[in-house]
Amino acid sequence: MPNSDAAEQMIAALGVEHLTDMDAARVEAVRALARAVDADPFNASLWRQYREAVEVLMPDGGHSDELDELYRDLLTPVRHAED
């Protein structure tokens, strides 16, 4: 699953119960970074920024069972880690 799809699932799961109008810029940052990671999956800097942006959106640092599962989906294995 592309990171952009996984990010949309996470955003939908967070929904109105957690996200407010104040989170709009953060949501867009996650979306943009997910697309960037999909386009350049070997860029470690993008992955770091993406993970940090996702964590900012997650309630309690992302420690709920449902959100943990979505977050694990976002952390797809890095191919060719030596690169």
C-alpha cells in the first residue's frame, strides 16, 4: 500500500474525534510527506520527517491499538537499507 493511502486511512481513523481545524496544516504536511516518500522511498530524511509529522497527529503519541496498527502499516520496510 502506498504511504499516501496509508496516511489517508490514518487521517480518516483519527477523524473529528481527534483532529480539529487547528490541525489542518499538520494534516496537509503528513499528506505531502507521504506523497514525497512514495516518490522517493530511499530518502532517509523524508522518512524521518514523515514519521515525525505522523507522530504529531497521533493522540498520546500514537499508543492506541487501532492507531498502532495503522502506524505499523505506514512504516513499511526500507528496501536496500545499505543505500
